[in-house]
Amino acid sequence: MIVITGRDKGKKGDVLKVLRKENRVLVQGVNMVKRHQGPTQASAGGIIEKEAALHISNVALIDPKSDGPTRVGYRLESGGRKVRVSKRSGETIDL
């Protein structure tokens, strides 16, 4: 995914989690925030950095050909298989 608006515009990363009810996604290494965490048995605590959720409208899939943001369409291949297609280049998007 690539961020298309906001403070982290242009940054790329993998999707870690999709929050469907809130229309948000967590993208690896994007929208980093600092949180104060108390000590537990597993960790020492302190100030940690982690990803915060972005609204889904602020990210886009990456076009496999031009490496830029693209919208997604669908096409039926021979054999009746439905595949995702980049609107920008027409290339098939594989995940």
C-alpha cells in the first residue's frame, strides 16, 4: 500500500491489519506514534513507537508496472476466474 494524503504521503508498506468496522488499516512503518507503556512481566515498559490506523481512503494499492498508486478493477479470465486489475496500467494485481 502507498499513502496518498497526510503527513506520511508517499510512504509504502505492507498491510498489517484491516479494521473493517472503522474503515481503517494498519500499514507497516507508516503513521508512527509514541505511547507510554507500563512495565509487564513480558516487557520492561517505557516509550514505544507503534503504527496507528489510517483511514482506508488515504491509502491506495501500488501499480505493479509504474510503482505508483492505482485504483482497482476486476476482470474475468478464461476459465471464469475473477482477478483484480490495475486501472492505471491494466496489469493483473497479485497478492
